[in-house]
Amino acid sequence: MDGWGFSWLEGRASEERPSWGYARAMAERLRSARAALDIDTGGGEVLDEAPVLPPQTVATESWPPNLARAAARLRPRGAAVVATDPRPPLPFAAESFDLVVSRHPVETRWIDIARVLRPGGTYFSQQVGPASVFELTEFFLGPQPPEVRRRRHPDDARAAAEAAGLQVADLRAERLRMEFHDIGAVVYFLRKVVWIVPGFSVEGYRDRLRALHEHIRTRGSFTAHSTRFLIEAHKPQRRSRGDGGL
């Protein structure tokens, strides 16, 4: 269950895509960058969609199966692929990159991102929002408390970015329809996106899977909603002495 490709689900499950088109917008920013960092690249699938990579491109990943896939995909294009610890700090010098990107990061290390960005640099990311696919979570685990439903709220991302010294230029959120058309698609999804139902296994949830199978059989599908938000933040230019800076 490595990589972030979901082609196996074609015809068995579907999900609406955010209107902003993250991969295309990321590729546009990569064209004008000199040094770029892709955090939590997965198997490198999204970064590899960009037609042009900057002269210095680095991708990080912490999960070994994904790391091997990313290296095989990105190193032939001249990108460095670096194994990282999920905990900070990032293993790069301060002010190393003028662009940092990330699609669905495990955790956004705002202070570390601000550190590795050059003055005037940009952080551009699509992230999982609050209560994403919670219809599926709650089908298996029952109702979740309000504090769990609020996790990964875009307002909290804005506050954390600004606390790290970044200026938020764009913040958008959308709720997107998902449909699962058979129980095999549900099992595949839960095995791949492991945080939806932590500790999921077929044996451990056989009764709930049987109930969900009956739901799909009688209604044609199971509907859930993912949440996504787009955030773009800039590191301020360093002030010169003529501007009153130190």
C-alpha cells in the first residue's frame, strides 16, 4: 500500500477535486523558482506532474516504501530525494529555498518552513481540512467529539503561519463529495489512508464492513465528503537600512 496513486479505485469510487487545481498551480510556481522543496512527497507522483523542475529541487519523505518510489520517479529528473524524520527540524540550512510546496502534509512545521524559506519566498500547499471523510470515520468508530472534528481547521493554519512570521496571501477551503460503490473500494481506501479509521483491519471491523456492504447494495453507494484547503504564504523581504531596518 505504498505511493499516493488511487488508479485502482477507478470505476469503484469517486471524489470531486478542488476547484483551484493544485498540481497545475504548483507547476506554475515551480517554473519560476530557482530552488524548491516538496515536503511529504509521497511517491513523488504530484511533483512529477510538473513539466519543469527548478535547477535545485529536493523532495522529502519519511515512509520507506514511499521513499523508494519517490527516488525511482524523481531522481532521473535531477531531483534529490531525502529521507526525513516526521519530527522537526528539516535537515536543511536556513534560507535554502525560494519555494516550499506540500500536498497533504502529515504535519505543517510552520516555524521550520519559515526558517528554510529565503526572504520573499513562498509556501504553497493543499491540505486536508477538518472532519474530512468523517461519515466513514463515524460509521466505524461512532460520533467524534467537537475537538476532534475541528482538527486541521484552516483558521488555525492561518494563525500558525502568521505566528511563524509568514504573511498569508491566499486561503480557500472546499467540501467535496466522495462516493464508494463497493466494499472493496472502502477497504482499499482505509488501508491506504490510515488515519480515517486508525488501526483498521478487515478482521477487526468485519461486522461494520458487512453492514456497510448492505448499505451500498441497497442504496447503490456510500457517500462521504472530504475537506481540503489551499494556503499560500510569503516570507517578508528583508528590510534594508534605507527602509528603517537594522
